[in-house]
Amino acid sequence: MSHQLWGGRFAAPTAEDMRQFNDSFRFDQRLAAADITGSIAWAGALADAGLITGEERDRLVQGLNQVQLEFAEERFVPQPGDEDIHTAVERRLGELVGSLAGKLHTGRSRNDQVATDMRLFCLHAAQTLQMRLMQLQHALLDQAEQHAATLMPGYTHLQRAQPITFGHWCLAYVEMLERDRMRLEDATRRIRVLPLGSGALAGNSLGIDRTALTAALSSPDRYPFFDDITTNSLDAVSDRDFVAELLFDCALIGVHLSRLAEDLVLYSSSEFGFIELADEYSTGSSLMPQKKNPDSMELLRGKSGRLIGNLVTLLTVLKGTPLAYNKDMQEDKEPFFDSFDTLDLGLRVAAAAVATLQANPERMVAALDAAMLATDLADELVRRGVPFREAHGKVGRLVRRALELRVGLHQLPLEEYRAVQPDLDETAYALFDFAQSVARKAGVGGTAPERVKEQVLAWRERGR
């Protein structure tokens, strides 16, 4: 007979198709380390409560460590009856320590067990993703430092707007990714609440000290997994808000990576030519020998869809579930595992692609247009006492006149300028200097090279 954690009241075995439909070991075996970590702490709690002896606890811990080693070394041999990771671990533990393994589940349900396992896994995932985000930030900071004064067009509506620096563009994504990192950091505060000891739904009646159990999972020699305990057992076993929250964080990271990727797809095209991705992060065409495709970026852009889809999947699963635990909640794992894996690899690729890309300052400068300095001219009129709304209109007429004459804004004869603003003189032409234009944007948060350098230094000092 296969090992089961239930079945005494059933007269007939589970149908084979139902078994396949129900079993989750094929994907939740990823929770092995988390499951065994929680079980080791639970064995200690059982001993502290006098439910097993100290010698029995030590034998259980020794056996669990052996099972953990087998998983870590990929030597664990699953059996057909391994319904889920909990069943598999207990089955193998029984093979190692005998019937004593049956005592480990005393006072514990798979409901509070899996809730604990998922929190442990999510803590690890959030920590890993924060590290990956920082690696991408570092790559962007290196580019920003190198190109603090490299001029390029800035865009709104994908139309040339005002000159900026490539370093300033890089720092925009550093800021964006920092919000992602902070959201993950904030989410971990709500994950670090221990549900173990809540039982199936009603709590524990065997004297388990949940505060001590929390301390056992947050000892100084390990990552501080938990710093609080849940205070309602019904909510504790059914809460998957923390998974949904992380899935939202993953989806938004995916959106931000998609925006970065879209910019780089455009900038690497022949029409722009602002940057070139390294060969290692590009691919070719099976038909056209000349092609160099930015597939790393296109995949980042495309995978945002699956990250958003995984969030929607879990929210849809949760919206109709009553208290407390329901089997529907088994569907939290595959979407989260997929999102984590997608970003773990995607962020590594993004960081490497950004670190190895080559900027083309000549093409960036060539794309600058004197009309992009129209706002600088309007600002000059403001300095001469013209209300901005009036200045905006006057410069707009000059832009239209330049289009009519088919010349650049900076090439209009002086009389055209004086027709809209009589006190303008030859000094107006000095405004048409792209480097000076960005240098004038020296307020906090501006694109001036000195501000870019300051921001790079500030990020370095923050240890990001």
C-alpha cells in the first residue's frame, strides 16, 4: 500500500485519473527545503510540549536532515504514492526512522504546513529577486556613469521632445527598479508571520508554544524567517494574500522590464542606431544572413504577459473560495513558481545585456533637432518678462514659420524672431546649443550631467 496522510474512512481507493488530477508532487517538490525546515522546527516544538521525547526529536531531526540531503543532491527517489511534498517527506522519513515518523504530524495539518512552506519559499524568492534587481541597477549605473554627458533626444508620445543625456535615461530605470525592490522588501514584512500551529483551521490543542516555534525559525544563525505569529487560525491557513502580492510585484517588474526592452528594441534598430546589443544577447535570422535581432529584449517584453497572467490566475482562484482552506489553493504554486523562474532568469539576462551594450553617441547627437530647443526659447522669453502662456504661443508661431520656410528653428532670420518678440537680438541664437540646454536643467532630478553624476554617486553610496 502506498503511504497516505489520510484515508481511514474511505472504503475504495482513489481512482487513477483522480489521483493524477489531485497529486501535486511533480511541482510542489520545490518546497522540499522549506517543508523540512518547518518539520525540524515542529519536531522541536513537539518535544518542548512533551509530546515526544528528546531522543525521538533527535532521531526525527537526523532523519529529516538525511531526506534534505537527498533532495539537495538530487538523490531523492519519488514513489507513485507520493501525493505531495508532505507525503513524500513523511514516507521517506518512515523508511529511515520507522514508525516514529508517524509522530511528526502530531497536531499539525497539511493546511498550516503548506501555508508555512509557501511563506518560507516566498521569502527566499523575494530575497533572490531583490538581488537580481540590484544587479540590473548596477549595470544601468555603470552605463549612466560612462554616459553622464552623452546627449540624446528625449521622447514623449515617441516624438522628439527635449534633449537629455543617456545617463539620465539609464537612471530613470534605476529609479523604477528601486520601487520594485522596495515593494518586495515591504512585502516580506507581511510574509514573515508564522501560520504553523494553526492546525487544519481551528488551532492547536496540544500545548504547542507558537512563540517559541517562531523563535526556532528565526535563530541568529539563520535567515530570520518569521518575527510574528498569526492570530486567527481560520485566516492563517487560507491566507494567500502574500502570494498574490508577490505575483503583483512580479507582474509590475515584468511591465518595467518590458518598457526597458521596448526602448532598447527601438534604440538598437537601424532607424535609431543609438545602441548595439552584444552578440551574446542577440540572435540571427534563419533566412536573412544580415539580421541581428534583439531577441533578449523581445523575450523580456513578451514574458510580461505571462507574469500578468499568473497574477490574474491566482486572483481568479481566490475570489470564490470560502473560509478556510480549500484545494483550490493548490493552484497558487505553479503560477508563482513560473513567475519567480521567469524573473530570476529574465533579470539576469537583462543585467548582462545592459552591461554589455554599446552606446553610439554619434547617432544620438545626429538625431537631435533644433526644434527640440523651442522650450528653451520660450524660457528665454519668460526671463524677459513674457508670461509663459504667451511665450508658448509666440514660439509656436516661430516653429510654424520655420516649417513654412523649410528651415530649422535656429535658421530663421532675426527679423522673424523680432516679429513675435521685438527685443530679441542675435544672442537668441546662442540658445540653440544642446549641451547648454541639458546643462541648464540643473535642478534636482534634472538631466544636467552634474546632476546625473551626483545621482550615480548617491546610488553607489546607498550600496545599490
